[in-house]
Amino acid sequence: MRSLSLLRKRPQQADVPSSPIRELSPTRSVARPSFVTNRASGNWTVLKLGYKLMSEEHPPIDLVRNAQRAEHAGFDFAAISDHYFPWLEEQGHSPLAWPVLGAITHATQRLGLMTAVTCPILRYHPAVVAQGAATLALLSNNRFSLGLGSGERLNEHVIGAGWPGVSERHARFGEAVDIIQGLLAGTLATYAGTHLKVENARLYDRPSVKPPVVIAAGGPKAARFAGEKGDGLLATEPRSDLIKAFRAAGGSGPCYAEVAMCCSAREDDARHTAHHYFRWSLTGWPVQAELPDSKAFAAASQYLSAEAVADKISCGPSAQGHLEAIGKFIDAGFDHLILVQIGRDQRYFFDLFARELAPHLRQRLAA
């Protein structure tokens, strides 16, 4: 994935017109020089910006169109959520991420792609996940990274196998990562774990460059696992201790983080939108992993006010507020930031990004 250019202000791009997928034309490839930031460690590193394709909030054609807009706006990559259900009924969507990614590979030319994240322990068998990752890497000319996580009951219960306890989930996830890494590298054909098995498998269409496997972590123990088994780290909080644990365990790859925001011309509208679509995110990971459906998330978040949500998520038209939220992750040491624009309106966000967020980041980093 090439890095985002913030060395000069790019002219504002016209929005991609509404059309069926078959009429979406690939965007023109544009060379984008790197820009750098000083990480918490004091070392200089390339910073890349990603755009979050929230499959819970948009239908599949709009996700493809938003990926094109992200490429036009200058983002380095786009990361898509991989859900069977939305968190809340208000979000209203949940298409299968994998065919959407396939369509995006055809509709874009340089945009990196990523799942953020796929759970390979129940709903998907890890051998099938590996096959999907290899195929997308080939279709995209090695623009794909595979993001993995241990999952939520919300999505995994649909196959009727129950939702294991934490210890079993982690054990399953460890086996799944070994299987996926081995199949993608071409070093594994048969695997007999405590929970997962593979018999005489082989990826006949496998890219010459193995897709990176990025592992989500909410605490130091998971971050150490990512350093031992993965090619990158993904987090949702600006915590430098996660990066330290990842590096201490041998992790040398990129460190991704999701930064949620709600850009809107009016702050009160942004606060309402963030509360309407994203109040589930304040319930905390122990809750998010265990609740079975969107009704349960509605009940768990019913007493969270718009003010409580806005206290955690930057809302409104102020570029400075959003830049402060982004800056916390930069200061913590994350070098791949995934910007999450909450709600259906993405046009205002893309305009604010090109007009103010990108130039201000350039000015800060140059200073």
C-alpha cells in the first residue's frame, strides 16, 4: 500500500455518481509520496491513513462507491468490517464483506484493502479464510491485508454451534492463525489441533507475496500474541502499552488503530448521529463479545446519553477537534490510522478530509 501524499493540496474531486457496480469505473492511479511522523519511541516512520468501510451502515454498492471516493481523496487503504449482523437495528445493513472487497479490487487501482476484522474460529473455517485472502491478494495485485480477531457472539452464533468461553475462543483463535499463516505461506497442508483440523489442504492460487496477517488486540496479552503470530497489530484505543507489548514479543510490522469520528456541519447533528449509530461502542469489549443480537446491544446502551458518546468520539465541523483525536493515536505510536466516519453521510467527511484534515496533519508533521 502506497502512502498518503500530504506534500501538496490536491484539488477537490467530484463525488462518484450513483450507479450500479458494473458501471463503476476504476480510478486513475496517482503516485503519492510518503509523509512521516515522530513516534513515541522517537523514531521516524511512514504514516498511512485508511478509511473504514462500515458494512453495518451501508449497502454493498455504496461501500464500493465509498472506496472509490476514498481513493480519490488520497487515502492509502480501506478497511472493511466483517459482520453477519449490525450492532444496532438503526445501522440497518450487513452485507458479506468478501464479495464487496472483490468488487472494490475491480473499481480501484492503488487503494490498499483490509478486513477489520474477520473471525476465523466458527462462522468461517480458517482454511476458507486463507483461500479468500489469497484470492483477494491476486485480484488486487497484492493490495490486500488480512485483519483477524477472536470475534463476537453477535456474528458467530448463527451456525448453531454455541459461543465458547473466553479460554476456548482464544485457543481456537491461536490454532486458526497457525492454519492461515501456514496455508498462505505454502508450508502447511495438514493440521490437527485441539479444536480445528485441516486435512490435505493446498492453495492452488496463491500470491508470490504472502498477504500480511494483522491481529486485533484489546490488551497487552493479545498484543503479545499478535507480535508472536501476526504481521501487524490492530487496536481501537490510543494505548502505547499495546505497541510496546507487540514489539517486545517480536512484532515488527505496522500498528493499526481505528479512530471513530462524526464530521458534520452542525455539532448537535453530529452528536445525534454518533449516538444513534455508535452508542454500542461504549459498552466495552467484554460486553461486545458476549451479547447475542442487536436488541441486546440496544438494551445495553439505552442509558448512554449523546453527551457520553460525544465525550469519547469527536463530533462536529471542527477540524481541530478531529485532529486532536487523531493526534492521540499518533502520539501513542500507531502508524496506520483507520478513520471511521459514523453515519450515512460520507460526503461531508471526504470534503473535510481533503480541505482541512490532510493539510493540517501535513503542517503538524512538518513542524
